[in-house]
Amino acid sequence: MARWKKPTKEQVLENRRTLAERARNGDLPLPEAVGDIRKGFGMTQEEFARSLSLTRRQIAEIEAGTANPTLETLEKIGRLFGFGVGFIPRSRTA
């Protein structure tokens, strides 16, 4: 498996712009959003977990969709990026 390579500042900025646009369009579902937010900061799971006072395993399980994070945990994650936790309408085709 290839080692993860830390993105450049330009890549981080582009990732964050893309992520913000996806959020505005309602196209940022969990658990994918957590991994994308973390990558938007250019952080490893370990670094991201540490910044949130969580464990790497908790982050890995959230990203894999096998965890049941509390609202408090989701708010911590969202707050880092300026996001809140809420409901969005589903498209009628979903």
C-alpha cells in the first residue's frame, strides 16, 4: 500500500473549496464527509483524532460507517470546518 502523502497548501485550499461547495449543494453525506473534512485539512486520521480529543480508531470507524458517533462528536468535527449538524431535504429521486 502506498504511503499517504501530505497535500500541498494549494491542494488543501482546493480540497476545502470543493468541500464547501459540496456542503452548499447538500452533497456531503456521512461518513464520507468526515474523511473529506479531514483530508480537506491535510491531516492523517491520527492528527485529526488528536485535534478533536478522539482516538484514531474512532475516526477510522466513523469514516468507514461502522461507528455511531454522538451528536457532540459530529458537532466537534463540523465546528472545525465551520459546519453545523442538521437535516437537509433528500432529492425526490433518492
